[in-house]
Amino acid sequence: MLDLSVLQVLPGDNPLSNPLINVALFYVPLILFMLYGQKFQTWMILNEISRSVSRLKVMKEKSRKEAVEYITTAAGPSPDVTPRIDQFLEYFTIMPVDIDPSGVMKKLEHIVVLRDERVRAEIRKIAPSADPVKASTMENMIEAATALNYIYKIVRHFYLLGKRTTSIYVLVQLQMIMPMILQEADALIGAIDAFKQIQPIGDGIGPMIVGKSMMVAEKKAIAKDTVYSEADYKGRKLYLLKAEGPGGNVGQPGTAIQKMIEEMNVKLDMVIMIDAALKLEGEKTGEIAEGIGAAIGGIGVDRFKIEDVATKHSIPLYAIVIKQSIIDAISVMKKEIADSAEKVQMLVNRIIEEKTKEGEKVLVVGVGNTLGVGQ
Amino acid sequence: MGTTEKRMKMPVFTLEECQQCHMKMKRPFKVGDYVFSAGGQCQNCKGNTLIAAVFAEKVPQR
């Protein structure tokens, strides 16, 4: 049995009845927490964020190392490419001013196209002998490494700012969004493995479904990295469009659809777009949903062009999406996603049969990154 | 353990489909495989196969 007699400095049976011990046990911690509670909480949050920042640093270093290794191998015997890649990781794009939104889409497209061309030109300089598939892989790897570098720098900035100012408000905000940031960083790291081995990613389900129908048909280039084929289905004429694979391209579906309708004068009666869509928590990976509108992500240039031309020519836009998380979308395609291809194809056929008549023309677009998917 | 670490352990498979008998064969992914490229020979009818899919699949733990 514990001997509490040592605590009995003053007379009394119960040590808690001793006023000094009472003060020490209850009031001192209470006062300490009142005075230093926020500092203690700040210290706890700083520790937690510090661990996350270290994790992001490891991810950033890994992505840089992987990119350097891949490019060095693909570039062959050439001068050290590391300084050039390091310089490229700091590359930035200034988005156009949108205070006056008139004409912002054209400016946005101009900037985005310019950025893509600049990246490609740089890769051509580093590895002039690389084939188009390897060049697109390098492009994707550099993009992932740049994104991770940017995420790390922004998080570190707010961490150091919070630490320097000991502002709990800055730190709490960072702590709250940290799980989402880490999830995105995890997804980018997963993507690097897929890029390196040219394996299809979850986002490639749209091009995979359309690519299957294009296999036997002649492939014609219609826009940058974008191809189309013609096929027949139950008396309807089908136009099948996707980015050119198996390199990691997304193509320019907006420009391609605009060109098909306005320059090639194809009188389309329907457009069906198939794309990957982010699932909500609780939804199953590979679930299929059908809807209306232009199913295409990105910065908005392609969606704007498609909506614009479809409205001008009164073409109905049908959308089919395959649900997946952000990690699934940019990591190696999961079996559940690949398995949805047949069901989506049946859905496309059903929409064509129900909504169009024989002799009409339908465009089916497979939207997404076509890495590891041919046609 | 992070999500990526769990995912990295998911092996990647290539699914080949015979163009003649439509038999499907699953094998581990090899570098150079891509969807809709020519595969090998069918184990059933010796016909040509085509890579129908490349996917990551969770292997049940023993």
C-alpha cells in the first residue's frame, strides 16, 4: 500500500485537504494553462507541421531525383543536365489579368500554349534524341517535380512565418489544410512511378475507351497531339477523338472539336464526352455517372471552346464520368477503373441508339491523359 | 504508413486478349507494354494477342 504520510507536512488525514498541495495540484496548472496554454498549443501545432514539412521535403527531393535520373538516362551522353532541371523546377507562369474578363480566355490559351511549348523546347534541348513518348514522359515528370517543389515551398513559407511570428492563427490554418496537401503530394509521387514506366493512369480511362474503337480505323491528326478516326455504328457515323498515345498527352480536344465543326464542316448531331471525375468520399472507385455538359477539366480553355461551339451550332453535349480519387486519377490505373470500360462502352452505345437516328453524326471524345494507352 | 506506400505495393498487371478465341490472360507488367499494342501468342489457340488493359490490383494477403 502507498504510504502517503510523506505528503502530510501539515496535520490532517487526507493529503488533499492540505492547502499547499491543493494549490500545487489544481491552481498552479490552471494558472499555467491560462497563461501559457496558447503557447503550448502553438508548440504542439508547430511540431506537427514540422513533421509534415519534412515529409514534403523528402517527396520533393525524391521527385527531383527521379526526374534527373530519367532525363539523364534518356538524354544519353550529354553534359550534366541537373542544373538545367533545377532551374526548370523554379519555372513559373503568370496568369493573365482577369479584372476585365472580356477576352480572358484567348489570353489564357495564349499563355498556356506558350508554357507548353517552352517546356517542350527545353526538353528537346536537354534530350534531342529522345522519341516523342519519352519526351512526353520527361515533360510529365518535370511537371510533377515542379508541382511538388512549389507545394513544399509554399507550405514551408507559412510554417516559417507562423514560427517566426508565433501566430497561432497562421499555424492553425496550415494545420487544417495539411491532410489535403499531403494527399495531393502523395498523388504526385504515385504519378511519377506511373510516368517512368509509361503505365496508364486513372485519368486515361476516357482515351482507353475511345482508343479501343479507333484501333482498326485510320488515325488522322486534327490538333496538337490529338487524333481522330471515323467509324460506323448501326447506321450512324461516329467520329472518335482522343489525345495521341501512348505518350503522356492530353491533346487539345477544344481546338479539335472547333476545327471539326467550323473548318471541316462536320454537321454533328451529338457530342459524347468520357472523362474521369473526382469522386466524393463514400463513392466507389470506378462508379459511372451520366450527365449533360462538357466533361473536361483543366484550366477551362478547352471547356470554353467546346461549350461555345456546341451552343453556336445547337449540338447536345452528353457526359459520362468514371469516378475516382485524386490519387487514383494520377497513379497507375486501378483494376476497378479498367473494369468500368466495358460498361461505359455499353452506355455510349445506348445513348447513341436512343438519342440519334440512322444517318446522324456523333462525336465521341475520350478526355484525359493518354499515357500508356495507344489507339 | 502513407497511402502511396500502400499503393506502391499494388502490383501492376497486363491483360492480354486473344484476337481469335478472345481468351484473356493476365501476367505481370513488363516495361514497354501499353494498351492496344501487340501482345504475345495465345496459350489456347496460338493466335495473336492484344494488350487490352494495364492495371494495378491489390493481391489478397495470405
